[in-house]
Amino acid sequence: ETFLELLEKYEEKLEGRVDFARIQEKALSFLESEEGENFLFGNEDLKLPGIRHVIVDEYQDTNPVQEAIYFSLARSSNNIAVVGDDDQALYRFRGASVDSMVYFKDRCKKFLGIDKITTFGLNENRRSHPGIVQNLNSYLEENKSHSNFETARSDKKPLLALSNVTGDHSSVVLLVRDTSEQLADEVSDII
């Protein structure tokens, strides 16, 4: 009840304005409307060509409303391509779920009725020091036995370090100090 009361007060404070979440809700509502059908499937009289391709980048940061928008956009053509890396999911604080990426094939079947999904694993890293790539691969390999590992990321091969970044410096450093002041001093000294 408290949450609903706070939400109602927040809605009143918006005074008709929208925030990011409400923009997404409005977009989804539009796609489900008669005007949205014209936009999606095309309308010669209105000179609307319809949607033929949906391409989404950073798909690992998709929240459920965005996922519904993308699949709504794709229902006119059943043509959707997504790019993402579940190991780089950053937006859980705003409702994003790596499930969208991990279970993409299942979602395509559920929302679009598509059975044949083609996936391409890109396992080349061309921008990081090889030591960083090696540490990441080791970390992921060592944590495969974690109970949520398979539901938190898709199955993929280890990254290949193909960058031109060189140097004999430490590519990964772990600093643990007793106080935040000691840690800040150490980081300052390193920098």
C-alpha cells in the first residue's frame, strides 16, 4: 500500500510530464493501438511503409517493457536482430534483465512464433590488454560451478585476445585496504 501511495504521489508530481519508464509505456501503448498497427504493418493511404527490420544494440540491458516494444516492432516482419554481451549487463537498476539475452531464442518463439533463430558468437576482444582478457576468461571458468551461472549468462567460448595493446605493466590489480582513506591513497599513488 505504501508503494502504491508513493507511486500515486509521484504521478501527481509529474503533472503530465513523463519519465523514461513512462515514455516506454506510451511507446508500447502506441504500438498496440490502431495507429500503431498502421505504423507497424504499413498503410498506403497514409504513406506509411511499415517496419521491415528491427535492430537492437546493447540487448543485454533490455528491460521487460523494452523487450515487449522490440517484439511488437518485429511482429510485422518477424525480422529482428539483436547484439549484446550478457557479461556487460549494467542496467539492472532500471529493470533490465539479462534474461532477455540469455533466453532470446525462447522469447522469439513465444512472442513471434519463430523457430529458426541464427546466432553468432563473437569471441574476439580487440581493445583490451591480453592480461585483462586472460583474467576475465579465468574468472568465468572458475565460477561455472556457481548455481546461477547458466541462468545469468549465455553459453560461449572464451574470449580471444586480439588487440595491439602491449606493455609489461599489471593489467589487472586488486587493492584491499583497511579503510577507504588508505584505499584512496593507494589508488592515487598508482595513478
